[in-house]
Amino acid sequence: MNIDTTAPAVARREILIHAPVEKVWQIQADIENWSAWQPDITAVKLNDGLQTGATFRWKAQGLTITSRLHTVRPPHRLGWTGVALGMSAIHNWTFEPRGESTLAVTEESLAGWLTRLMLFFDPRFLEKSLEATLQRLKAKAEA
């Protein structure tokens, strides 16, 4: 599933992580432990294991989000959709080996009234969020 390029908020960011693709995948795909390295996430519960169609509920920046995995292709692709009050999302990750390193690419689209309100106050909130997550993933994988 691709992100919705016509959504009000669309962003794509990438970073080179000096760790093997398997390690980067292991960190990002360990959904229930996101809160250990992402301070904006306070709780995650994955149902039915890491597989296409599985759902997970999580809290991020005060929002309760219900997500469904649409892509699970270890160790290269992970993606989900999500809904929260006033917002719907499509979020995709791609991990490409670059020798002993990994190119991590994340892209997301957001729609809904809350998205438009957030854009009013900070037109770059989504880009900032993706960049912060990439920096945290890099730090965790390279530690």
C-alpha cells in the first residue's frame, strides 16, 4: 500500500544507519517495545503477532491510535494504516542494505480535521516527527 500523496500532510525522510539491515529491522519491527526508544510513545499492544493484517493499539503524543499492518516483509518493508480521533494515516518503512549499513526510508500521509489543525500551527510537524524518529532509530541501532 502506498501513502496517499493527495493527503493534507505528506512527508518522506531517509537516513543512513551504520548497522546491518537485520538489526535495524529487529528494532523497528519490535512494535511492542517502541516506547523503550521513542519517548512520544507511551504504550503499544500488538495483537496476532507481526504479520500482515495484525492490529495494534498505541498511544503517541496523547493520541490513542488503532493501526493495522498492511506490509510485513522482513527485513526490508514494514507498513501500517492508523486511525485516531480526527486523523487517518498510512505509514511505510523501507530498509535497504548498503554494505554493513542500512538506508532507512520512512514516508507517511495524514488526513483528517486534526491533521489540518496541526498543519495550521506547524506546517512541518510531520517532517519533524519523521526526522526525529529516524534519528532515534539510528541512535538505537548504532549503540
